[in-house]
Amino acid sequence: MKMSVDFNREVDRRSTSDVKWRPEGLKGYLPIEVSENEIPMWIADMDFACPECIVRAIKERADKEIFGYCSYKQEYYDALTWWFDKRFGMKIHTDLVSMMPTVVSAINVAIRAFSNPGDKVIIQQPVYDPFAELIKKTGRVMVNNGLICNDGLYEMDFPLLEEQAADPDAKIMILCSPHNPVGRVWTKEELARVGEICKKNNVLVIADEIHSDLVYAGYVHTPFALASDAPHLVCTSLGKTFNVAGLRLANIFSSSAELKKQYDQEIDAYSYSASNTFGLEMVQAAYSPEGEAWLEELLVYLQGNVEVVSEWCQKHNVGFTAPQGTFLCWLDLASAGLTDEEIIKKIIMGKEVICVPGPWFGKGGEGYLRLNIGCTRKTLVEALDRIASVLDN
């Protein structure tokens, strides 16, 4: 495939307020000192320039010179409808869409709207840590339906989920689909099984589908809404897909009008507003044929990065199963003889390759490292060379 987008082009991020490339931005994540020699591969955004269609739309809007209160026009809903139908065959009911600044804030509000302090919320560790943090901070009880790793392939523990969902105190299950950090793209059958169990036990499914567009050849993302009629909220955003997390706009799809009404009441109670002048322009520009063409080229480039990591892991005897989706690689460094303490001391601090240690994702993350490959090939190879210098010694 001939690439029209130069993903090898390095974009200056240090001169901006981007958290990822500023050493001081790291301190809230790891209490360590690093220099500008760091290679940041931790926070899940990419180092590629946004699609030209987004940049162009925002510049054109900026030329209007006024940035007052805004609202959602029909063009916004048209773009949303087109994208989800084209990419997933999902028919969007625009009257069931709610807007939030981010997927994390959307999940936060959903936990508060559909459960009470002391209720139980099911997650599947190792998984994106804010899930556990939200549960704790809202006074709910976290229940871990831990994933099972079979020869590098992660699967759900359905017998255990049956038991956990049957607990009358269990009110919500947060589903990460595709899964961060293990990179699984759940099959329609797996999602249907989750829905069957949760529906039978009156457990609401909150599906975090922020990585849904980032799926590699040979795999297919199925929106939870197409796999099950169980009550659910599907949380989506363009943040990962088009590298626009700073524009802060997420679309939340409710499975019924009653569910949306209850959810929107909680949004209003916290005075959340996702009306974002540039965010609106971003959605309309990105969810377009031009945005889709850019995404297809991105996926080819990311697949190349996955192959680089896979070859490197084979060479250095590091356990690794290529992700089916996301731009995140889950490296088993315990298989190469490193402890969690050594991963932090020798790789993150010693070589200043700033990745996310596995334990951050909860039980099952011990001995692992999450590597963000949403970067240029040059950056990726340099980071891997630094890690190799630790393993070789």
C-alpha cells in the first residue's frame, strides 16, 4: 500500500503543553526525575500529526474569531451516523446519544447514576487503572473478574463471571473493548456471553470502546450494542483514533430512552458540559471519507510497528503476543528474568524509556510492561535498543 501520510515525520511536542513529552508532566504518574533524554511511551496518545482534515477544519473555525457557547448541529449527528454505519454497521439513534468531555468522566458519571455506595462493580484485570480508581473514589466495591492468559492469549473467565454477577450487590460491569492493555478484540460470541450473563442478573454493562477504530487486519471490532440486547452504555471517543485527546469530546450511546434519561440527569447534576467549539468541528471533519483514509494508513503503519516489536521480542526471549487492536504492546519481561522492581529501576529510571509497569493495571500485571507504539519507527527502535541493553547485561 502506497502511503500518502508520512508517519515517520517527527513532530515537535516538547514546545507544547503536551503532558507526554514534558518531564514535569511525568511526576504525577511516577515520582521520578528524568531528563530530556527520556523516550516517553507511557500515556496513550500518539506522536503523529492529526489528519489534515481536522487541522484544516479547526483553522477555518478559528478564523471566525468568536468562540462563544455552542451546540450540536445536524451535521454533527450526520457525521456520527455515517461513521458508525460505515465502520461497524451500527445504526445510531441520535436521540440516545449523550456527550461528555472524556470516556473516563462518562464512566464516572455512569457509576454514580446506576449504583450506590457499597454496591459492587465488576472489572477484568489487568485493565486500565482508572476503572479501579473510579470505583474506589465513588465508594463502590471493586470485583475482579480476572482475565485468563492461555499461552499469551487472554480470555474471559465466564464461570467466575456467572458467580460474580449473581451477587445481588453487583450492579455494573465495566467492559474494556478492545482491551487495554492486553490488546484483545473480543469476538461477537464473547460479547454476547457477557451480555447474557449481565442481563440475567440485572447488571448494567458499561463498554469502554475508545480503541474500537484501532483494530488490525484479521480482526473485527463488534460494538457491544450489536452483540447483545442487555442494558448498556457504549462509551466512544475520537481521542485515540485521531490523536485528539486534548479536544475532549466523547459520545455515549444508551440502549434505551429510560437509561439515557437517568444518565443525563446525573450529567446535569454535576454540571458537565461537553460543548466544545473545536471538538464539534473535529468530529465533523474526522468522521468523513478523508478521516477514514488517514485511519487506514495509520493502521498499516502501526501494524509495521507491531512487527518490529514481535521480531525484537523473539530475538531477546521476551514473552509477547501481538495485539489484535490498540497501539499498545504488552511485554512479559518476567519471562526475560526481570522483576517489577528491576523494570522500574533499570528500564524506566535507568534507560529513561518511560512505559507503564504492569502492576499499574492490577492483578495479573506483575512482570509486564505496557509499551506505547504510537510513535515513529525511529523512536520505537531506539526505545527497544535501550531495553535490549538491559536484557543483554
